[in-house]
Amino acid sequence: MPEPPEDASVDPTLQTAEIRSAGTFSLLAGLCPLIPLPFIDDWAENVVRRRAVRDALADRGMEATPGDVEILAGLEKGAAAGGCLKRAILFPFVKIFYYVLKKMVRKIIYVLAVNDAAEVATSVLQENWLLRRALAAGELAVPPGQRLDRDAARRLRAAIDAAIADTTTAPIQRAVGKAFRGSRKVLMRAARVLGLWAKDERKAVGTSSEGKERAAEELPVDEERRQLSGLVDGLVSAVMLERDHLASLERRFDAELAARQAPPTPGVDASVGDQRA
């Protein structure tokens, strides 16, 4: 992949391994709406989102509980998530037929399905990009052997959601959609393979949070990365052309995160505390 031009507005650590990792999970998540199996696609997307967070933490030498992963992936009970999850059935007894019909139609009509794929891929790319950027800056860092601060994790996730909501996703989604539309056969073949894996894995581990965590650990990321290497390169190259959007997203995220930092304890003078330390 050609080296992107220098730009001080984007963290250089995200121009190499980290942006490629974010692009890999973006592509895997984007395959999920193309899986020709209703409900398996949503389950697979949930698993990919979990693994994306877990790997981002692992790359910084950080361990997390399943609960930590759910928070940072936007999957905590009651939290809204992007992609297929955002289109979850609101009124099961009323809308289930429409939901299944829509899913089946979108598997047949690729043009519609690829729009879903681009939306999900864009969501995961931006979320994982901002998470990795925050971790690189030292957010959520804890001494060895200690657990992540759940409140800090929720603040970080809230800042990610708010930044994305306040920044247009259109430029990135167009770039992702263009990359997807030019690789139809490869994407559909990869989606079928991922779908068969997800179908078997879902049957083996179930649909509970614990089962999805087990599946996330078993997700064949390395194998998919090798098979889809060229597509990852193309996706990352297309996205990195939207540098202005990425810089705008980062600035919005920094502002949202700063606004959510825990306030100092009343009556405690931080400067005095530093002197005593």
C-alpha cells in the first residue's frame, strides 16, 4: 500500500499497523450484512465488534473482561450500537415478518446490500479508529493486574458515539462503498465463508453474551486478513484520502472526551496533592 502523505493532524501511529487493523475489522464487519442468513448476520456483526475492541486493547498490552468489551464496543445492555444492531427489531411481534423479508430482499439485490455493508464498515472503522487513538494516548491505562475503570470506559464510549454523531459519515461511507462495489465477487465469497463459520459457531456457543465472547476469541481474523489483504489495502487507501474528515472527527472526539472527564474531588487541591506525593 502506498504511504499516505504526511499530515500532522492524524496520529502517525494510526497510519501503519493500527489503521490497517481498524480497516481489517471494518471489512469483516462490512461482510456481515452480505451474509445470506437472516439473524446470523447480526450475530456475526456483534462478534466482530467484540473482537475489534479486544484486539485494540491487546495491542496495548491491556486485558479486559467481557463486560469491559461490551461497554467499549457499544453493546452494553441498553446502549445503542451501529450497523445491523442499530436496525434491531423494535416491536418483534409486529415487525418480524417485515424484518425477515427486508433481509432476504437485500441478500438478493446486491446494490442494496452493499449500502448496508458500507454503513456497518464505516461505523466500525470510525469507532475502532477513535478507540485505538485514545488507547495510544494513554486513556484507560491501568497498572498491571488491575481492572479497567468501568466508568472511564463508559465515558470513552460515550465520547466516541457523540463524536461520530456530530461528524458527517458521508465522506468515509462513500469511500468504503466505492471500495466494496469494485470487489463484488470477492466480498460475496468472503461473506459466504464467514456466514458458514458464524452459523456453525452460533449453534455451538449460543446467543448469550458469554457465547459471543467465546466466538469472538475463535473468529478467524488471521485467516480472513490473509485472504482479504488486497481489499484491506484498497479500503485503507480509499479512507486515508478523506484526511480532512478524519481530522475533524478526531477534533470532535477530543472535545467530547475532555468534556466527559471525571471532575476533581470537591475540596481537594490537586497541586497540594502533587506536592505531598
